[in-house]
Amino acid sequence: MAARYARRRRSNATATVLALAATAFGLGWLVLILGSLLWQGFSGLSLEVFTQMTPPPGASGGLLNPIVGSLILTFIAVAIGTPIGILAGTYMAEYGRYDRLTSVVRFINDILLSAPSIVVGLFIYEVMVAPMGHFSGWAGGVALAVLVIPVVVRTTEDMLTLVPNALREAATSIGLPRSLTITRICYRAARAGMVTGVLLAVARISGETAPLLFTSLNNQFWSTNLNAPIASLPVVIFQFALSPYKDWQSLAWTGALIITLAVLALSITARALVPSGRQS
Amino acid sequence: MEPAGRRSVVDVALQHRMLVAAEAVTRAKVLNRLRLGDTAFRHLTRAAAVAVLLLLGGVIISLIDGSLPAFRRFGLGFLVSERWNPVTDNFGALPAIYGTVVTSFIAMLIAVPVGLMIAFFLTELCPPWLRRPIGIAIELLAGIPSIIYGIWGLFVFAPFLQGTLQPFLIDTLGNVPLIAPLFAGPPYGIGILTAGLILAIMVLPFVTSISRDVFEAVPGVLKEAAYGIGCTTWEVVRYVVLPYARIGVIGGIMLGLGRALGETMAVTFVIGNAHRISASVLAPGTTISATIANEFTEAVGDLYTSSLIALGLILFVITFIVLAAARYMLMRIERRIG
């Protein structure tokens, strides 16, 4: 009996140690990755990075054109993806909460949410780049929009579902039409959560490389022409990191640091907006 | 005076009636406009919901359309052919499929036990005030863009493996009779194993956070009953929590697997891009996504492009099946929790 008890205690202790080790292991990677990013990227961080164009090999330069390019592409993606996502989420939470259509859309949307982003790149290549005959900023923006939509749909639906029905009933009882109830009352009640959804979507797309590789391609020079290839931070990092030139590689690290800081800032802001215990 | 007064009363009444009539007309107009707006908004939202469906349909149709030339030329042999020769226009998907499956398998082999143990720690052992910070830290791992994993893997992780883990594996497991071929060859640093390990780190947060959520959803009474008859913490998790949360955990694992299969940039950096199947996990290989990312913009000729799109279609079909299964299982457990 005592021996058996001791064995059970031992396996419990082993499991506890393993659980601690696993947690340390998981957190260790975060520290290691952020640490080497700071170590490698911080030294290259200077004013030049934000004011100069990407250099040819062997020269000094910055990341101004890819940073601006990324901002433009992100803006297009949010401008296209957010309205569609919010409207679709509104239908699912308000009009068709118990519809068959809603459950199908929810299922498909969840799959789109984790579908490989490179496939989205191929899709946009097929429907935009190939017919137009050239790579373009528009194609890159639309490819990113395809990634924005499922994130926004998901959070909009979740947040509108959390709005208490009493609010809708009160609005209806004073004669407010359904559409106004939704846009004036429900949207206002769910605003913080919906903004979080958009922030998370921006965080998701700001590091996306795969869908841009063959849609917006890359551009060595300053360009804001959306009908031509346009530079973006992730694609430049990809190109520079795999190059044999030391100064290109160090610019890639700096770019990587900038993206990571932006993404972390976005996701922490998003978390702060939603009170704890209400995240989906 | 009287008639005039009476008239004025009539005038007032008439005027009033006209006002009422005018008001009724404007009210009807306003109501009508509101009704129109209501219907329009309803249809607009419905159209957006349908657009999400069309998006998926569009992806599937465009991929099938783009891959037709390749499948017409090679038939289903495309799936099992090992050749990949752009010069002779001869393409087969097997090395890429093999690399995708093996790297994801290595990733899950590590991420599943580690993720479950972290979930165990977070739900049962961790002091409450530490739960949220650690949970958020693990989820930040999921927020780091994949290209960051790629650049880190290429410049930091691969050289580290080349100097430590890989020679160690060659010296130890490389001499064990049956599994020796798995660890044959020189330590390149980059290769299948490195890609699998990086994928493991990337998938870890998915497995962890979903396992934690389903562990937390286990009714307290069940756990208390187990503690009440004298179970240790580990026994409660092993014999009560895990069986109860089984479907949800499997759903989380499948979701992570879906991510690992489709992951592109992190793998592209460290896989080595070799279109061949080697027994050794230390050798360079390729995956579907890495092949597309590396070769698509340089692909010359319709057949080459079409073969790459066909690879994309295969990847999409595989991940679709895995993700659909994951969602189905998670939906089942959500329904049970209610």
C-alpha cells in the first residue's frame, strides 16, 4: 500500500516537473526569438531606415519605400475587408442568428481563417494578376483583404452576440427600425470588440509575406503607383535575408524588428481594449 | 362678427386638418424610407455573408482552373511522380507532399505533448495571478509573423542545430541499427528536421490555447469528485480531464496541424529546397508551400506555372480536410458545453 502510494506521488511529481519544464520551454522560445531580434535588429535601427530607399548591394540605405508600401497595402486591405467583414458578421449575429446560411458561413469562415495564405496569393494571381497581365499593388491589397475578412467576420459576430437582447428590445419598443437598432445601438455597444477585430486583422496581415510574393511582387524604387509592383516590408525582408550581402541581411533584421514591434503593439492594444474574460 | 368668427374657427379647423394630412404624408414618406433602408441593409448584410461563401468557392474554382493543364498533361501520376525538372517540363508532386507531411509530423510530435503539458500547468498548477500573463505570452508566440520565424531560423536556429543537436543525433541515434538511416548524412543545419522544429514552435500556441480552453470547460464537480476520492493532480488530469476534453483537444491538434501544413515563409527559409526524398531527416527537402513561394515568380511557361498551382490545389485540399475535421470536432464539444 505504502509502496503504491509512493509510486503515485512520484508520478505526480514527475508530471509536475514536466509541466513546469514544458512551460519554461514554451516561454523560452519567445524570449530567445525576441532577444535575438532585438540583438540583431536594434543596432541597425537609425533615422536613415525611415528616410532612405532600399539600397543596391554594398551601399547604405533604408527601408522607406517598403514601409510606405506596406502601409498602403494594409490600408487597402482594411478599407476593402472591414466593411464586408462587418456586414457579414452583422447578418450572422443579427438577422440570421439561427439560419442555416449562418452556420454554413461560420464553418467556411473558420476554414478561411486558417487556410494557408500562400493559396490566397495563388487565387489572387489567377483572378487579378494573370488577367491584368502585370503584378500590381491593387492585387496585393486585395490578397490581404481576403485575409482580413474572416478575422473581422469572426470578431464582429462574437461581439454582436454578446450585446444583451434587452438593448435591442428597448430600441424596438420606441419604434426604431431594425437597421437603425443595429447601426445606432448594437454597433455602439460592441464597438470596442469590433475595433479589436480590425486591429487583430491588421496585426495578422502586417507580417504576411506569402500572399504578396506573386501579387504586389517587389519594387526596388520609390513608387506609390498601385497599378505597378510595389515594395512591402515582408517581401523585402525575404529578399534581403536570403541575399549573400551583409548590409542587406542587417537591413532585413531591422525590418523584422520593426514588423514584430508593430505586431506586438497592435495585439497588446487589442487585448487592452477588451476587458479580461471576454475574449473569444 | 359672429359669422366671421365662425369662419375663422372653420379656417383654423381646416388648416389643422390640412396640417394633419400633410403630416400624415410626410410620416408615410419617412416610414417608407425607413422601411426601404431596412430592407436594403438586410440584403446588404446577407450579400456580404454570401460573399464569404463565394470567396471560398472562388479560391477552389480558380485553383482547379489553373491546375488543369498540369493534370491534363501528367494525369493523376502527378501526385506520385518524384521528378521535378523545369528544363524538360516534367513535374511531380511527391517530394513536396512528402516534405509537407514529414515536417508537419515532426512539428506535431513535439508540439502536442508540450502543448498539453503547458495547458495542464496553466489550468491546474499555476497560481491564478500568473495564469493570464503566461497565457498571453504563449499566445504572443502565435502573433509573431512567420517571416520572423524564418529569418530567425536561418541565421540563429539552423547554425545552432548544426553545431549541437545534429552532430549529437548523428553520433547517438545514427548508430542505432533500425533508425540509423533517419539520421544519416552530414549536419547541414537547414533541412527537414529544422523546418519541423520551427513549425513545432509555431504550432505550440494553437495546441496550448485550445487545450487550455477545453480543460477549463471541464465541470468542476467532476474534478472535485476525483480529488475527493484521493486522486493526485496528475491522476485527475490524466483520468478525468483528458478523457472529458478529448474531442476538443483533438480538434485543437488538427487546427495546429492545418497551420503546420500550410505554413510557408518560416519553412521556405530553412528547408533547403531540394526536390528529392531522402530517408534522413537531416537532409534538405522541400514542402508544397516552400516550392510555390520559391519558384512561382520565376516559373517560365504555362506547364511550370500550372504545376505549381496544382501543388497549391493539393495543399488546399489537404488543409481543407484537416481544418474541416478540426472545426467539426470543436463544434461538437462547444455544443456539449452549451
